[in-house]
Amino acid sequence: MQKNEALLKRIAKLVRQNQDLVEQHDKLSREHEKLQAKLENFKHIVARMKEKVDLPDEKELERQHSKKFKMATVLFANIHGFSRISDSMDSEKLMDELDTVLFKFDMLLKINNIHKIRTIGDSYMCAGGIPVKNITNPIEVVMAALKMQQYLEKVRKRSGHDIWDLKIGIHTGPVTADIAGRKKVSYDIKGDTVNITSRMESSGEVGKILISVMTYELVKEFFVCEYYGKLPVKYKGDLEMFCVKGLKPEFCMDGDAFSVNEKFDTKFKLIQFTDIQEIILDKLEKELPRYLYYHNVKHTVDVVTEVELIGWAEGCTDDEVLLLKTAGLFHDAGHTISYDRHEELGCQMAREFLPKYGYSEEQIGKICDIIMATQMPPKPLSLLEKIICDADLDYLGRSDMIPVSNTLYKELKEQDKIDSFNDWNKLQEKFISGHQYFTKTARSLREVNKQKQIERIKSLINGGKYKPE
């Protein structure tokens, strides 16, 4: 009897355990169905995102080559929000919203001169400084990152939900770009810079923009940055990282931490001038006629350097120095087209070239006025015009005046614009005797030496032993 009761109790216990297992199985099945639905929804979103990736076809991949860039700034962004999507949300509507966000990001890249590399799933990768090399790419990439954050904040406010967010890592360094395609060129980049950027993004926090110390050193004059921490990098030690908070107050438009003012624009262009100068000097090197022994690349570099020195000494603003340097760079560029009217032709080149680098019509107009002031005889009106005229004839008061002036004689002689060397010296003596520097800075630096030059030239006229090579 006791054995039967014990057996019945044991059977009852097993029945209850079995019932519990059945209920747990049903519960897990329901959870599995929900997770499966979310997974399908996620796959659908990823598939839609992959459709946005432009991949070259096999023919486009036939021609491939690599190119190294010494300084590129890579941005890795990870889009967060998929885990917050619930069954009650409209997945199609959210996908359309995400498509709009990615499209806006692409537009921000174009505005900021940045090249999109790829979008795969929830990862977004781009780089500044490729395929066209430039010195301003760290500033442009950080500015784009801030704009991305700003746009997502607007999306959250407009939609009424807090779904999408970003983690961003940015690092500057050398990269190798694999270039494929003919009709439609695609780029993929690789190297330590890419790997470090990816690790920075992974180690960061949602909603933050992390930049490496390399990027920080190149952008710290423009942005408010806070020290964030160190990232261990294999074979390289610890990499210091900083968190970008926004533009510095002095560069903000009406207190908006995401909109730049004219002061930012000027400071940015003064850095960008290095890229413009490299392009124009390369053009002069290749296209100036061989007989330009005086109006050569060296003369242009001298004028650009001198207008900056005189400009600062005369109390010019950053914007005025920018206009002076740009005018100095283009003032003789017209010689690539014609010796005569080269000032007008230089202005024409400036009007065609400078809008691509964000110069306004007003700025270009002032630059052309400065260039035209260098026509002979110089008759400058404004301070900036006086500065470039002094810079253009700076050699008159330098110790190397005689050898420099002889290059001008050789240039004119080869074009049959001057007769004998004696005639040239007479012309010089007359010109220098009647010449005066317009700025206080040039007068204090060059006027005394210029008087010595007049005596030297007089000694060469009629019986002087010195002859040009």
C-alpha cells in the first residue's frame, strides 16, 4: 500500500514536471517566432541598405591599380538603432527614414569634399584627401561628422522617436587606395590608418565623435575637443583620442555650433591656399615660355611671400592677407597665355579657377583689382594695391638687384623689346630714380638700398665693366 502511494506521488510529480516543460516549450516557441520576425525585418533592412552600395560590374573591375596617399582622413560611422526597433513599429517607414538619412550623409560628403568608400549593413565609411590630395581634409571630415550628428538630431525631433544614432571614429594618416573601373571609378582603401579608425569607432560611445591625436593636431584651432582616453595599438603603443564637441565659439554663425562664419572661412582658406599654390605653381612650371627669365616661378613665389610679410607689417586682417596672397599667385599667371596684357589674362584665370575653392564674387573682384594695380607704371589706390606693387618691385631695394635686373634684360632682349645693355641701364636708372615705394614698411626696408642701386647702375653706363651673362 505504501509502495503504491509513493509510486503515485512520483508519477504525479513527473506529470507536473512534464506540464511545466510543455509550457516552457510553448513560451520559447512564441519568443522564437518574435525573434525570427525581428531577424527577417533586420535582413530586409540590410538588404535595402545594400542596394544603396554602388558596386562596379566585372568589366569595370578589369582595370585596377593602387595609389598611395600620404595624408588622408578616414571616418568610420556605425549606425545604431536596429535593437530599438519593436514589432509595433512600421519597418517600411523606418527603412525609408534610414534611406533618407544615408542620402543626406552622401550629400554632406559632397559638400565637404569627402569621398564615400562604402556602406555595408550598419557601417558607413568615407575618406577625405582622396582621390584628389588636399591639406584641408581633416577639417572637412570633422565638419562633416558634426553635420551628420546635427542632422540625426533633427530627424529624432521631427519623427518623435529616438531610433537612429551614431558612433564615429576619425583618424588621419597614409592610406593605399585600390582604384577600379573605367566609366565608373570606385575606390577602396586599406592600411593601418583604416584599421585604427575602425578600432576607434568600436571603442567609442554612441553619440560621440572620437578623433585621433594626429587628427586633433590638425583641427584643434577650429574645434572644441576634450581628451577621451588611450587606445592600445599593436606595435605602436597607446594612441591618444579626443572627443569633438563642436566648433569653437569664435567660428560659429550666430551661436550655432554647427554653422561656420566668415572668420572660419578665411582661416580655412588660408590653409587651403597651400593646395591652390601647388596647382598654380605646377601650371607655371609646365606652361611658362622658356624665355621668361625674370617672370618665372621664383618671381611668383617671391611676390606671394613678400605680400604676406608687408601685409602683416601694415596691419592687414586675415581676410586681406588671403586676398593679397591669392592676387600674388595669379598676378603673372597670364604669361602662360601671352606676354602682353598678362594682368588681364591672370584675372580671367582667377575668375575661372577660384570659385571651385569657395571664393565669392566679391573676393574675386577685389583680387582682380589688386592684380591690375601691378600694370606699369604702377598707380595703386588702396592699401592692398600698394602692398602688391611694393612686393612686385621688391628686388629694386635688395642686394641682388643687379643680377635680378639682368634676367629681366635677357627676357626683354630675347623678345626684341630692348636694344643694347647700355640702353637698358639708362632705362633702369631713369625708372629707379623716379620710383618710390608706397608703404611705410617697404620704404623702411628697401629705400636706402635702392639709392645705392642707382649709383651702381650709373657706374655701368658708358664704360661700365659689368656685363650680363
